[in-house]
Amino acid sequence: MANKITLSEIYAASRIVIKIIQLQYFAEELETLKSGRLVKNKSKLNLLCPILIDGATSVGGRLHHAPVSYHAIHPLLIPNEHSIKTLLICHHHEILGHTGQEHILSVFRQTS
């Protein structure tokens, strides 16, 4: 009998994939954040107040006291141009029983 993949393993694998994609799209911003500096004003990530969490770029934000999970306050940044965005949204659409767009995006933002 084969070993089953756990939810934590799936989560860890998805974070690794997103980190690799971030390296492709946000290399300069990642290096800046790793050195402890703020991203440049000309960066398209500047308005999102990006922060580095476990080596991945996440949204900064104003929700520090909101009664939601840490990952909902600081979701990972996924490039809009990359196909993984569509794959992840389709995945959430299926597991949520084909609910509406707003619900899917809400759940997706809380779990990514």
C-alpha cells in the first residue's frame, strides 16, 4: 500500500513551487527584502508593502488586528501572468463545489 500524501506535505510543496515562481518574477524584490531593505518605489510590488516570510514574498498589509489567520493577513504573492494562478483558482473552484467567484477568491486568499 502506497503512503498517502498529507495536507501539510501538499502545503509545503505548493509553497516551494510558489517560491520558485517568485524567484523568476520578483528576483530583484526578493534580494532587496532579504537584505532588509524596502522595495523600490518603481517596483510593481511597492503598493502591496511586500514582506519576506520563510523565504517567500507575502503581502504586508493593514490587517494586523483582524480576527483572521496569519496567512489571510499575509497571503503569498503570485504573479498574475503565471499559469499557476489559474491552476490554483480552478483547484479551489472544484474543491469548493463550483461556488461563485467571490467565495472562491476569498477562500483562496485565506489559504495561500
